[in-house]
Amino acid sequence: MRATFKGVAALSLALALAGCGNYSHEVAKDGRSAGQLAWPSPTNMPSMHKGGTFPNLDNLRQVRSGLDKHQIAELIGYPHFEEGVWGVREWNYVFNFRKPGNDEVTVCQYKILFDKDKLARSFYWMPEACSALAEEPRPEPAPIAAAPAPSPQNITLSADALFAFDSAGLTDGGKEAVTNLGAKLREHIAQTQSIRVTGYTDRLGSDAYNQQLSERRARAVMEALVSDGVPRTKIVAEGLGEKDPIKDCPDGPRKELVTCLAPNRRVEIRVD
């Protein structure tokens, strides 16, 4: 009788340790699915886990496929239900989440299925929306800084390369230079607000003559740009005569002085 009692007691203990076993039905050997997922009722939790726990989110985010039960327990603890010891291929938890700045608590159930070797293979949430609460928060996108306004572009063309001496008519080389400039301006014409063409002369000759010559040369460049497709509405032409010289040359033989003052004879184009 005593031996029989011991045998019955051992069997009863084994059944108690086995407990409920798997809640879900037909858990696959590879642990990646089940014929039917079943969720234990939170009201059936042992008193020690009553109400669930607030998980350490950093640890919860480290739970992944391939961890054994000991590693899972190190991260998020042992399951919250009496699922038994032997043959158990799933663990169930009840986790509580609180959003930053919000006292409201969201209660979620979490399930892990293990393969035949007791390695974690698949993970489930109820409701499924709870999975978002455990995800790594995405960093806020950096604000897109407004692009700085492009600085004005200044282009200087030598008047000696554009015009014959003492003339406001463009030479063949001058026409080619302005045509190349017009092509570049048209590439960015949508972003261009204004184009100012300014003519300059050297100090040789009278102020009145130099003023007129600088204006005529500026208009000649403007008209050539318009002919090449640059909108007239965006171009302004002006002449400043001998103002704002780039180079100062001492008086001397005229030929040498004309050569020295060449940088002052120019047409400047400012693109805003």
C-alpha cells in the first residue's frame, strides 16, 4: 500500500508540475506557428503576477528568435501563468505600458512559442497594436533648414574683347562671348530675379562721351542677351562711364596708357 501511495503521489506531482502545458493547440515543432493560438485569461494569473508587470523596454526589445528559456527569463522574467515545466512550448505574459506624459495604462498580453529544442521562435501580441508600444522609438526627423539665398553672381567681360576701339558694336568674338553667357543665364533663369548690365570706360576722353559710350555698350550686351532668349523683363542696362576704376595708371605715352587702363574698360553683369 505504501509503495502504491508513493507511486500515485509521484504521478500527481508530475501532473502538477506539468500544469496546463501549452494553452495554444498544435504548436509546430519549429515553433513558428500553431494550429490555434489560445490566450489565458488575465484573471487566472497567480497572485504573485496579478495585474501584470511594467517590462523593462530595453530588455524587451532584445528578445529575439533563437534565445533559450533561461535567456528569455533573464530579460523579461518567467511567464506569468502556471504553464508547467515539462513539454511547455509557450510562455505567456501580461505587460503594462504607460505612454510618456500620460497616466493611462495600456494592458497587453505577450506570447512566445518555442521549438522542440525550447528555443524561442515566434512572438505574438494581443491586441496586435500592442507591438508598437514595444518598438524602438523612431527619432524625430531633423527639421529641414531653409536653403540659404544664393549670393549674387558677378561676371566681368572685357570691353576690348567685346567691342572694337571706340565702338559700341559687338565684334564677332564679342557676339560669341555674349551668346555663351546667355546660354548659362537661361539654364537658371527660373531662379533669377534680375540681371544688371553695367558698362564702364577708362578715363581717357570727356566725361560726357565716356558716359554715353558706357551706356551704349551696356545696351548692346543687353540686346544681344535678349536676342539669345533671356527675358527682357529681367534685364536692366546702365552706363557709369569712367567711375569705379579697377586700375589706376600714371600718365605716359598714350599707347602704353591705353594698354594699362584696359581693365577699366569692361562690362559687368550682376545676376541676382
